Amino acid sequence: MNVTAPRTRITPQSRVHGWLASVNGDGPRGFALLLVLALLLSPQLGGDPVRLALRYDRAPIAAGQWWRLVTGHFVHLDLHHALLNSAGAVLMWALFARDYTAWKWCLILFASVVGIDAGFWWRDPGLEWYVGCSGVLHGVMAAGTIAHLRRRDPDGWLLLGFLVLKLGFEQTHGPLPFAGGGVAVVVDAHLYGALAGGLCALGMRLRRESI
């Protein structure tokens, strides 16, 4: 006697859940992504006073305002700049969120911030101030690329090639055309972030959760 297995009904809810899972926006990861976006966008509500109080600013840091070493990476020049970096964060999330545990990602982010700040302080003493998270995003991309290479994913070498070519172009020719959307781009932040995030990832064991 042949028994036909019942077909699984595909509902709009299951389609949405499947799409969210494919971009790592399901469950707790979805809430975490919303928190990240809120962290990047909410400072815009405070306008210039908040931006001036939180940006990386060499003179105030030298006077003891150490929080700027962290907060400078989460404030932006304007809403357009914040949206541009938020879009980059969503892309990095979709590509790499499952490659490390939450705690390991926190370490990678911390290492990227420290690497960028150290690079600014000792290698770019003429840089008076800085805002934006593009440098940290490059640290995320470097760490995610290393994870893909370790797993021998086909896209690993493509990601590595793109990252190396991008950083090399920026160091020799300046920002990519139209990369900043009218915003001045501090390309050294990308280099420092990628080096720090990548080095941190090299010291970690790889773990990837299934979708």
C-alpha cells in the first residue's frame, strides 16, 4: 500500500521567516540587528550637540574624554551618512552573522575599535576628529572573510580579493568614486579596522550555526 506524504503548506508567514533566516534576521538575531541599527541612527535625533559630544576628537580625548574612543564610531555627520553605514551593517549582517558566536563578534568589534583608535592616535596624529562606523564594518568584513576561507566556501576568495583590492586602491588613490556619497572618507579607518578585525578572527575557532 502506497502512502503519499502530506505536502507541507507554504504560508506567507513561513515565506517571511525563510527570507529572514536567509539574511540572518530571524529570531534573536533580528532583534540584535534592530538594536544595532537603533544605535547607529538614534544619535541623529540629538543633532550637532550630540555629534560634537561623542565624536572621536583628539584634543578632548587628550584631556581625558576617553568615551569618544568608542562613541566616535557610532555617530555620523548627517542622516545620509548614518543610513549609508546602516545599509553596510545590514549587508555585513546578512553575509556573516552566523560565522561567529555573539561573544566572538563582540570581541571582533572591540578589536576593530581599538585598532582604529590606535592607528589614528599613533599613525595619524594630524587627524583632529572622526565619525562613522565604516572602519568597524571593514573589521567585520575581514573577520567574516576569514571564516569563509577557513570553511573553503567558494565566495571566500572573492571576498578576500575584493577587500584587498579595495584597501589597496584606497591607500594609493584615495576613496572609491562615489563611495562616500559626498561625505569625506578617512580611508585609514578601513585599513586599521580590517587589520584588527582580521587578526582577532585568526585567533578564534570557527563555528557556524545552520540556518
